[in-house]
Amino acid sequence: MDFRFDMIIEYSPYLIKGTLLTIGLSLAGILIGTVLGLFIGLGKMQRRRLLAWPFVWYITFFRGTPLFVQILLIHFGVVPMLIGQTNGIVATIIALSLNAAAYIAEIFRAGIQSIDRGQMEAARSLGMTHVQAMRYVILPQAFKRMIPPLGNEFIVLIKESSLAAIVATPEIMYWGRVMAGKYYRVWEPYLTAAIIYLILTISLSFLLNILERRLKTE
Amino acid sequence: MIKVENLQKTFGSHKVLNGINVVVQPQEVVVVIGPSGSGKSTFLRCINLLETITDGHVLIEEVDITDKSSNINKVREEVGMVFQHFNLFPHKTVMENITLAPLKVRGIPEQQARSKGMELLKKVGLEDKAEAYPDSLSGGQKQRVAIARALAMEPKIMLFDEPTSALDPEMVGEVLEVIKQLAREGMTMVVVTHEMGFAREVGDRVIFMDGGLIIEENKPREIFENPQHERTKAFLSKVL
């Protein structure tokens, strides 16, 4: 079996652009998804059931339906409704963010609830308000515990951004499919794409490992 | 200083406190004893509203904390609490544990908070541990830091919830010594404990609780040497 490196070289400018776009989509998804996830997680933790209800259903919907379906709905339905035309990049960012937020909300909730009740009691007994206790005592500890599951979620998000190819967002997988279509070859485009994703995910877990070690307190 | 009137507390259908009446005078050390499940910890936790109060009133320096309009955070600034399981903040150093509330709640300058913190650490004999993290300390050291943390807010009242129950026996003494010193300095305190020797030595008054009620209260010597009620006698015969 021959392996045509010349194909990869020919497409390398597009692959680089695609990689940058994948990084951009993932970062946007991570950032928006995290902020939204914190908000939804706190929403779900409200003691009043009726107020928590919309957040519960948000999580149920976005966790319970395929991201693939969500991307199609948002690309062909939601985005045209909002801006009057389709836009692959906008649709991908929205879909990735909304989807990740559902998972991240649960990670936040689990992280916060895993902190011993005594921590909140100690903080409150010193005169701190609920918000101060959350900010200075609970969240910093919860955040440390959330790093591994958040890292997992971010890695999933990078990989799932490849689904954006289906709505012609020119990221890595899109160019892989273009290459495959032009040359009728399998190994070169898809292996190249796989290796690029692998480099991205390994880099991310490396960064998260450093962060986790930095936050150790012994 | 503390006035508890007909305090009642239920968890679901279970009645934990059945009408407690206590008055604590300034500089008084009140020790609460009783079998587990007698409601003594719940009673203590109601004094700074860590438990919601089902019925009755708790007044801290004339402020009724059961009144929805009173600011509980302000009251808590004046009421320090020490927990059975220390509840130190594990992500902060010993010094940060002590200065956090003075900085964020009282808003005093960092320099002042640290020097006050150092002073308190000296008082509990841990000035060399200022930059250590709680995980590296022994149980007795943790509890002494917890006491220093509560004192950093310069409270007028200190509550102790079984402060030595989670400690190895050889560390009980060092913690009790710090509490005794506070008593000598005239701190108003309510102490829930199983340390009968301590109750006898330090308490101005001992309260015996059982079944969510105060069964008997008296001077330590009276209650230990001449208990009036059967339940007090039965309890003391088991623990002394």
C-alpha cells in the first residue's frame, strides 16, 4: 500500500486553517459552555422546585438528544430564524455551547455538592453571607474537584466539533472529507485528521494535568 | 447575653428539642452534657441559626435571631463556633483560614489581620504553622487553628460543639487547655462535651439534657456529686 504524502502536503494550508477553526470552535464552546453550565447548574440546585424545573428540562433535552440532531436543528432552524440565513460557524458554536453546558452544569452541581456541609457551616458561622461562602470557600474547592471531569468534557467537545463538517463548517473533518472526495482515498485524509485531533486532545490533557498539580495543597 | 425561650426543633416528624429555656450571663461558661441523641448539639447549633428553629425564641444580646428581619450574619460575627470535625478550609493556609473572615466580613486591612492572626497562633501555640496547610496538621493542631479562626472575629460568645470528640486521646488535653485559658480570660461560652472532667473543672454551670429537654442544671459540683434526677444519675453512672 502506498501512502500519498503529496496529497497531505497539497492540502496542508486547508488543514491548518481547519485546525485553527477547530481550535476556535472548541474554545468558544468551552468558554460559553462553562459560563452557561455554571448558571444552569446553580439554577438546577435551587431549592424551589418550580424555579429549578426549566434548568432540569434543559439538561434533560440537551443530554438526551444526539448532538448531530442538535446541530442540524440549530443550523437549519434556529440560526436562520435569528439572522435570516444559515451560518455554519455560528450554528456550530451555538450547538457545541448549549450541548456542553448541559454536561458542565451537572459537573458543577456534583462538584459543589461533593464539598462537605461543614465547610458552608464554618464559613457562615464566621459571619460570611451565602455568596461570600460560595465564592471564597465552596467554589475554589469544588473547582479543583471539577478539573478531571471538566477535562473529559472539553476533550469530548473537541472531538464532537467534527460533526460540524456535516453543515459545511470548514474545520478539520470538513477538509478531510473534501480530500477523500477528490482523490477517492481513505487512509491519507482520515488518518491525518485523526492525528490532528489526537495532538489537540493530548495537548489539552497535558495542560489540565499541569493545572491540577498547581492547585494541590500539600 | 444569650436568652433561649421555649426553643423547639423538629426534623420531619421527629421532635429533637421540646422547649428549651436557658439564660447565659456574660463571662459565664455553660457546659452541656447528655447522651447522644439528646439534642444537645442541635440546641447549640440553634444558637447561631445553623439549624432552622421550629418554634420559640433565641436572643443574642437582645437581638431575636428568630425574627426574620434581624441580620443573622451580623449576629454570627459576634458568635464564634468550633466544630467537632474542625471544618478548616483545606485550600487555604492556616494564616489564610484565620484571616479570611476578618478581611472579607469585617473588612480590616491585611497587615492588621495577619498580625492579629499571628498573635492568636501564638496563643494556641502554633505560630510556626502559619504557612502550613490544614492537611499537614494533627487533629489537635487543627482544632486549635479552628479556635484561633473563630477568635479572629473577636466574638463576644464562643460555642463549642464537642470540640474533642474527633481527637485521638493524647490530643484532647492540648485543645482543652486552650479552651480553659479562654474561660479564665472571661469569654462567654457554651460547650457541648463528653469530657466530664473538663465540665467539672471549667463549667460555671452544667446542663444535663435528655430527650430534647433540660433535665437538670446546676453548679458542676452539685450535679456530679449530688444529681437530683434518675436520668442524670443513670447517665453519670455510665460515664464517670
